[in-house]
Amino acid sequence: MSADGRATAARGDREDGSEGEDRGDGRNAAELAAQVELLAAENRRLRAVYRDAMRTRYRQTAAGFGALGALALLAGWLFPGVRTVMFALGGTGVFAGVLTYFLTPERFVPARVGEAVYGALADNGGRIVGELELADERVYVPREDGVTLFVPQRERYEVPADEDLDATFVLPRRERERGLALTPTGRRLAELFEDTDDAPAEPAAVAARLASALVEQFELVERADAETDASHGRVSVGVAGPAYAPVDGFDNPIASFVAVGLARALGRPVTLSVVEPDDERYDALVVCSWTVEGGDGGDGSGRREGGDGSEGGGGDEGSDGSGAAVDGETARERGPTSAGESTRDDRAN
């Protein structure tokens, strides 16, 4: 065979090989697409099966309550001597069955989904605070339309007027009142909590109810124990097993709920910090502080409290900022009491 013939044959072989590879790539892409579609369909099926299983579980529980209630009513009818007790148990069982059946959730969202969503929020909030070089202070300010999270620009700050907090970037004339105003993550939770709670707004009682709500109502933590030092304007809540970690993240829902609840109940700004607990039973210690009426921090009006404990004009630049600041070491040393025990309301004066 001549040289030209061999070159032509080689080109033909290469073209045949390229066509074969193209056909192979096309088949592979089609197979991958089919596998992806198959996996997606299987995921949808598994989610539907999971929802059906959870719904069936709730309805079986409702049926069990109803059956027990019906048996108790029948026993009360057959045995007059215990009729009152059986009728009471029967009514309770039937009511529990009906309630469980109609309160069966239609959607089940895994906890890791909420944690992932909060993680993105915390990252964004932390970056904004870092880029703006704001102070490491979190102040929850009660207002007529709810509580606002104020992140001051300076360590020695003053709480701005309500109209200034309407803006996200708070830029009044007074530099000590400048900062960032946001809607806290715990705001709506606190509103839901207050819709079902009409108890007195004493600091110790509010702290105990907030700790209980974290566990019982919202299931944000596995354990929460509160301690109150009302004479110094401080509440410490030890939490364990948080659903959203870390608790010291930017505006964490657990810490935010406690701070917002206290700010609403007390009607004055509340400063929040999260510290490491000395007690191994807890993963974090949420510490909230506020200016006490008649104390060194001012008249307790909550109108213009700041990190320097001043009122109105702002005070001396050389002040130590102890008026509304959180004493983390003292909070760690005291530690919270058990939620099952009565929360201490230390009124030294």
C-alpha cells in the first residue's frame, strides 16, 4: 500500500473512533440523566412514605385515645359504683383522641433543615457586623410595634430614639446612637409565647416561663434552667441540647427568644451575651442584663440606656461602661438553678 493509502486509512480509523466515542458519550449522558430522574423519583416516593407513616402514627395514637375513652365510658355505664371516675376518664380519652387527630401535622421538617437555614442567616449577619466594624454588643429594644435588635457602632453607646430605629442603618447626629437595627429571630416566637401567657411581668417569673417555653413549647433545647438576680438586673439561662447551634452565633433563635421576651415583659432595653458555662450540664449560658430602676445606670426608664450606663447626654468618656454591661464572670460563677426548682429572685435591697 502506498503512503497516501496508509494516511487515508489512518484518517478513516480516527474518524470512526471519534464517531464511536461521540455515540458512547451520548449513551452515557442519557444513562446518567435517566439515573438522576430515577433517584429523584425515589426521593419523592420516600418523602411521601415518610409523611404517610408519620400521619398514620398520629392517627393511630388518636384512635387509641378514642378507644380507651370509649371503654371507660362503657365501664362507667356497666359499673355504677365507679361511674363518676370512668366517665371522667372516658371524656378525657375521647377529647385527647379528637385533639390528636385534628392536630396531626401535614408537613414534617427535619431539625437539620432549620439549622442550615439559621446557619446562613448567622453567617450573613456576622459578615455585615464585621464589614461595618460594629461593636460586640447586642441590645434588644422594646418598641410599640415589637422588639428591635440594635447593634451599636461603639462599645460606649446610647439607645437611639424610636424613629431612628425604623431605618436598618441607624445614622443620627449623635455618633453614640449609630449602629444597625434588625428584626430579631426570636421576635415572632416571643409573640406566640405571649399569646398564650398572661402571667405577671416579674423578672424571675418571666425568666422561668421563657426557659420552660424553650423546652416545652418550642422544643429549641433539651434543657433550660433560669436564675434571676433582679437587684442587679440580670437573668442567666443555662441551655443544653440546642436545636440551633452554636448558641453564641449572631442572633441565635434560642438566645434571641429569651432577650426579646425579657425586653417585652420589662419594657426596657436588654443587653444579651452568651458565655461558656462552668456547669457541665449546659452547653451555653445565655445572660441578659438591663438597667435597674434607681441604680447607678439611671432612672430605669429604659429610654436612653447605653453601654456606659449613662442617661440622655451620654456621660463621661472615661466611664467604665458598667451600667448596662453584662458581667459574664459573675454569671458563670452563679450558674442557673434547675427549672424544677423555684427561680431565685434576689432582692438584696
